[in-house]
Amino acid sequence: MPEVAGDDEGGSVLSIIGKILDIFYPRRCAICDKVLPVNEKYLCQGCEKLLKYTGEEYCLRCGRPVDDRQEYCPSCQGKEVSFCSGRSLFLYDTVLKESIIRFKYHGRQEYAAFYAKEMYQAFKKWIRQICPDALIPVPIHKARYRKRGYNQAEVLARELGKCSDIPVLTEYLVRGKNTLPQKELSERERLQNLNGAFYVRKMTQELYKNLNCVIIIDDIYTTGSTVEACARVLREEGIRKVYFLCISTGRGL
């Protein structure tokens, strides 16, 4: 009978393979995109200082930064929404904008591992308190998927699922309408643009009948119209508690 490699031997082989891959496909900084030194995994040392976090004082609904006298940001005051609440990790500034553009449009899917690790470290207590049944990425239309080759929210959700050991349902929510890019529209136009854009896939819903609580995963929270459109559909289909997690958000009004 041939000998089976032990854990140490197997680990050594994987380490060698990893080093070979690093030579041909070097890791790049998730912020500046420069090739990383061998001992760095996600970021250049200098880039760590450039990141701006949302902080400890945040809107109890959307997670935007607020001062310590506020419970809700101006955008959320008096607004009725379908989701319970949500959080975003970073402030959306010029530095993060360039990072997310490369992640979203230029194939830097590997950035998702960094984003997810940071999100889980920051929000793992919050996630455990919510106790979600699943993570649901915001879907993109099939035409956009064919053009881009991937859905950045799905890639992020899968990495976050690895960190948190929470199931990721990539086929549960579908984008049936190829909407205009949201960044070009006002808040009112965004809501109109997304009207009827999403639906729940019935076949997948049959496989997951007992979903009670989910977290929507997306890259950027701006006006909240995309999260709201997804949450409304999920609530209409019987999911009682809907939250969201995003990489970044603006400061709001």
C-alpha cells in the first residue's frame, strides 16, 4: 500500500505551490494595486494608513457616520424602509473608489478576500447577534454578467461566507431587468429605475423554505435604493428580517 503524505508533508507541498503561483501571479495591494512584497498578503504597509473606517458612531439604520448626539443620519430620519439595519466598513473616498473600480470592473476579484476579512473582523459580533440563515449578494443582470464575467457582490459574499461559515445563496435573488447605472441617477430616479428589477427564483426558494433572517451583500451603499429594492422583494416573499453589509458608504447629507 502506498504511503499517504502526512499533514506536514501536505502542507509543505501546498506552500511550494503557493510560492510558485506568487511568482507567476504575484499578489497585489488591494488599495494601490502594486505588487506586494513576499511577506505581505493584502496591503502595502503605506496603504493601511490611507483607509478611513466608518467608526463607532454610526446611524442605527444605514450605518453612515453620525456624531454622538444622533441616532439616525439625516437621510434616514423619518424614512420607512424594508430592511432592519446595515453596516458598511469604509468611507467611500477617492482612495477606496479606485480600489472598488478595479475590483468591480477590471477583474481584481482577489481584492474580495481583503474586503471580506476586514468586514468580518469589524462586524463579527454584530453578525453573530443577528444570527443570519444566509448571505444574499445583490445580483446583476445576465447581460452585464456576460460582459463583466463575474458579479462583484457574489465574489464578496463567497469570501465573507468562508470567514463566517454562513451559507451564500447566489441563485435566490435574480435581477430580471437590465437597469440604467445607478450612479447617473438621483435618489428618486434610482428608486424608479429599480422598480420591478428583482425577483426571487421560485425553484431556489423551494430549496430554502425556512429562511427567517438574511444579510444582503453589496459593494457600495449610497442612497440605499438598491438595498431597499432587494429587501422589499425578500420581505414580500416571507423573509422576516433583512439586513445588509457593504464595503463602503458615503457620509450622506
